[in-house]
Amino acid sequence: MSVLEISNLTIRFGGITALNEVTLRAGEWEIVGIIGPNGAGKTTLFNCITGFYQPTAGRVAYRGTDITGLPVHKRTALGIGRTFQNVGLVKNATVRENLATAQHLQVSYDPWAGIAGGPTTFGEERRIRERSHLILELLDLRHVGEERVADLPYGVLKKVEIAAVLATDPDLLLLDEPGSGMGPEEATALGDTLLELRQQFGLSIVMIDHHVPLVTRVSDYVYCLNFGEVLAEGKPDDVRRHPEVARAYLGTEPETEPEPAPEPVPGPEPDTTPTLVGGAL
């Protein structure tokens, strides 16, 4: 059974078709990459998966259950976590406070007990702090735990957002351009982190990113969107070398096998007839 299965998803805004019969799946423990030029419909697809947009047609299924009509918070409670292109954090709170806020769906006490600070809340709050600490350790973010989010550089913010989403205890992690603003070395380190997160948390990951080397290195399967449609899909190297992907997205001509060198054309046979020199042979 697929963790995520999208079937013939279409969404229109007035006369504009943003997605047209998109079909996509992600299996258990898979990392699925989505690439494509700006305006291809990648973030719109994530908005349909997470419930921010309702599709015009098609179906979104999570672990075999149709969730097309579910609101955002119910999808989150099922185990779907998502980061955003523009970092979705409480900017004036600290990193640890953001991770604690992200865990609000997991607490068992009611709001009145939380306000009053009753005994039933103490164990839950301790568990939240411990989980936040472990996530910060795993993502090498412990040193910024008490920093205000608004004071952090953009590359660190993207990692903090991933930490906050992990705090929601997802089974399916949707990452919208996690490598944005990162250099090659940072992107390589991020790729290593994603592979480790899959192992440590048993996650399935669907990621959008323009950093093609990052996507092709960590993904098990890749889709390329263009003008709201699936242009190509398959193993990472196959999609990267696909002729239409090379033209529409990578801005290059497709890789081709070099033509064999032409066979040499034989020249005339050398003349071996003896020549008279000075009247003698």
C-alpha cells in the first residue's frame, strides 16, 4: 500500500489550470523528489495534499484512505507534516518554544488544565521538552535552542522548520524547497540529514527542490512537473537525462551518445615503378 497516492488531480483558478490530471505516489520509507521550473504547480500540489486547496477533480489518499475533503488540522493529526517555501514559524518565539508549540496535538490534558498548570500537565510538559531536545540534537541545532527565530540566518531557519515539523510526529514529511538558500556543501549535509531522518523516524518524504543534485542524490523516485502536468517520472538519473526535462527545466540539450568517428577513406596506392635517374636505373 502507498503512503501517499494522488490520482488525476486537477485544480483550476478561474480560467487557469494550475494542475492537470497529476498522478503521483510515495511508498513506505521512500524519498520522492519533485522538480520543475517556477510556476510548474509544485507548491500548488503540496497545498492540495495538505488541504489548503481543494482540488477541482481527482483524489488524495493517505494509507489507502481518501482524505481529499479533510481539513488541514485533521490531515496533520493523521501524520502528514509539511514545511513551507516561506518559513512557517513563530518569528518572535525561541526555537524551543516553536518545537513545543508544534507538539500541541500530542498533549492529553485539556486547555483549562494547561492554563491552571495542574499536576496532569507536568509529565506532558517534560515529555515535550525531552522530545524537543532530542530533535535539536539530531539536527545539530542545540546551540540555537534559546535563540529567537527572527534572529537566525535563512539556512538555519530551514533546518529549524524541519525540526518543528518533526515535532508533530509525522509519518509523511512534505518538504517545500528545504535546500533553498544553501550552498553546495550545505545542500550535501542536508541530504545526509534527510537520509538519517528517514532511518531514525521511519519517514516517507516527498520533497520539492530546485537543487537538482540534492534531489537526484537522495530520492528513490523523481517526478518533473511542467505547466501543471507530469512531464517525466522515474529513477533520478533517468529523469535528469530525459530530453524534455533537459530542455524545459535544466536549460540544456539532452545528453546524447557521441557519434562514432567516420571510417578513414583509403588513399591511392603508392606508385612503386622504378624511376630513371641520370639515364640509369
